[in-house]
Amino acid sequence: MRSDNAPRSTLRRHYSPWAMASIVTAIFALLLAGSMPLLNIAAAIFGVMGLRQIRGNPERYIGRAFCWIAIALVLILAILTAMVQPPLQEGAEQHMVPEQGVETTE
């Protein structure tokens, strides 16, 4: 058992709950292939909250690497998703070339 007057340096440090939430959310966003942008944003926000929590209480919490990895992962995922998805074009069917062998009715 731990006594109340034990020195603070002997207390065990734990992972920040925000850091754990950020890395789990980022991995879940990766599994969904970036199809939910709000999940990416949530993972980045959780990472920032984790960094703030760790900076505010460094003798109690660890997990800075989890926060940075989660933030980097969702940024890379967002960039790759934006590069792969085709842009939405209004009226794209007007500019499509008709198939060969099909006569147009104009």
C-alpha cells in the first residue's frame, strides 16, 4: 500500500486518457479509410487535449508520442483521402462523351 506522505517522485506515471483516446480514434479512422472526416478531426482534437494534459501535469501523465502519432496519422490520412477522391463536378453528365455505337437524339 502507498502511504499518503510518500514522495511524489515514486508515484507511477500513467498514460493520459486523452492520448489513449487520440491514438484509438486515429487507428479507427485509418480502418475506415478516412471516410468520416469528423473522426479525423476528433482524433486530432484528442491529441491536442492529450498534449495539454501531459504538459500541465508531467509528473502524472505520459503518452506524448501517442498524441503526435495520432495527429500525424490523421493529417496524412486526410491528405491522401483528398488526393484520391475525385472532385465533385456539377453538371458532369453534360460534358460526358457518349458511348460509341449509340446515336444521340439532338
